[in-house]
Amino acid sequence: MKMNKWTMGLAAAGVVTLSSVAQAQDAAAGAEALAASTTLSGYVSTGYKFNNGSTTAGYFRADQGRNAFSLDVVDLKLSSAQGDGAMDTGYTVELWMGPAASDIATGDAGAGNVELMQANIDLRISGIDLKIGQFGTVVGNEVYNYNENALYTHSYGFAVEPTHHTGLLASYTVSDGLQISVGVANTTGPETNGNSAGNGSSKTILASVSYTLPSGTGALAGTELYYGLVSGNATGVSGDDDEYHYASVTLPELVANLTIQAVWDHVEYGNAVADSNVAGLYLGYSLNDDTTLNVRYEVGNINSTALLGTWADNADGLQSLTIGVNHKVWENVTSRIEYRNDTKDVAGSADDANSVVAVNLIYSF
């Protein structure tokens, strides 16, 4: 135990005790170790959207239908990365602040300007990674965070999927190319600590498997196959389970600088409503170190009010084409512009169409 001469003098005079000094030093050392292991990160997302006047929730999650500038969200994340040890731990706490925060709907009212994106503890036992608390779902290609998607606007596949769960998820790496996860959550809904109707004993099942084709499979070596399942009831709902199925195929770089991914979302509703199906194709082409061209094409039908009573609810014959360009102008800033055009079938009349041009800037720290 190291002490300076002033501390020694105070101890000799009986003003402080050596044990209290040692305890204070231990507490300070523990606080310093905790601070050293914790990282603060996040981003600020802003944009400008110009469309043909139609209101299309599911596109932007904030200020839909407006030809205006927008502050989308401020994201703040505190985390401690889990190490590689057999019993290592970690945690993540992430908050959203701003207009888009209400879309997450993790709070009881689901309409606040500050919402909890995730809060969970990571534990490892005998090679099994456990995530306990509130976390993102196991289905889907896109996520809420603006900085983690290739495009600014969201897919229709994302619109029909669950997004968050409160529960326990266990993941295990079987081999270099095979990972599995299983879990249990309160509901399919995003509300933190939400329960199904009745006594809340009904639970939601989560499962996923990811397999990468090995080197002996020729030109397709490196292809990633993924399947995810969520089965259960939404918050405050009971009865037959809703089932959310998601599958994706991510091809290796068959052509230099080109990424290709095909995805499929299939939803079976427990209340006997017709199923929803959305299939999508994602292409990404790196023109150079600073510029990437991204394309998303979707087709399908939505037989629910997943988009909150807007243009795409209960829509048949959906087709959506989005083209975006990401160009690095400044350090730490994602800058992108994209064009999107959607159509759907309308009985007895010409097909309905909707288009939008958007610009997005994200500063990450």
C-alpha cells in the first residue's frame, strides 16, 4: 500500500486510520478499473426527405410524409465488451433520444422522446454465451440503428418483424462455421417487461442457426445460410402464437467488390389472418474506398396493420426499389443519398405508387 507523507502524518496523529486509507484506495482502484473497461459510443442522425406527399410509416420512423429537415435520433451506448475467457462477462446499455425514439416503443406508453434501445448483461458458462435483459431480436436483416444499415430507409421485411425482447438468449459456437442460439422471452413485442394477456405465463420462443459453407464447396465456399424463428404472443395478447420466420443467403464475393444477399420474411398470424410474405434482394458495390452503391429490391404482401394504418398496411402486390450512394466526405461521418419507389395493387383502379428522395448524415463517436 503506497501512501504519501501527508497521509502518513495524518495516520500518526490519529486523524485517519491505515485501514480506512486502504479501503479508500481499493475503492478508487475498482472505480478506475470499471471506467477503463467501459466505453461510450453513439451517433447523431439527421436528414432531409422529399416525397410525393404520401404518408408512409416504416420508411423513416420520424417525420413521415414531410418535405423537411429532420433530427432523427441521438444514440448513446455504454458498454463493456465481453472477453474471451471461459467465465468472462460484459454489459450494454443503449438509449435513443429524439423524435424517432418513440418508434422503438420499449416504454409502457411507447411514445416518449427517450427510449431504452437495449440493456443486457453478457455471461459465459462452459462456452455458452448468455444474454439476459432487453436485447434485439433474432430475425431480420435490418435493425433500428441508422448506422448499422446500408440504406437510410427501412425495408418492408423490417416492418413486419419483431424488434426487441425481454428475456434470455443462449448462443453456442458448434464449429468455425456453425452457430446456434435459443432463447425465451416474455412476448414478441418490444415493451420492456411486457407480458401476454392473463397471468403472463405464456412465453415467446427464440431460435436461430447460422451456417457458413466450408472451403470444400467450390465457388460457393463462404456462403452464409441463416434462419431465425420467433414464436409467441404480443404484449397484452393471448391465444394462438404468431410465428415469425426469417431466412437469408449471403453469397461470397463472386465478383470483386460486389456483395449479394437474398432474404425472406414470412409471418403466420395466430388470429387466422392471412400470412405476410416479403422477399428481398440486397446488392452492394464498392466503387472505391470512399464510395459504395447499394440497391434493395422487395416484393410481397402485408396482411396486417404492422405499419400503423398507413399506405402499406394490408397491401398486396408490393414492389419496392431503393437505390442509395454512400460517400465518405468527412471522417466519422456517414453521408448518403437515396431514391426509393414503391407500388402496390389497388382493386379496381390503377396501381398506387409512392416515391421519395432522402439525404442522411450520421456522425458516429
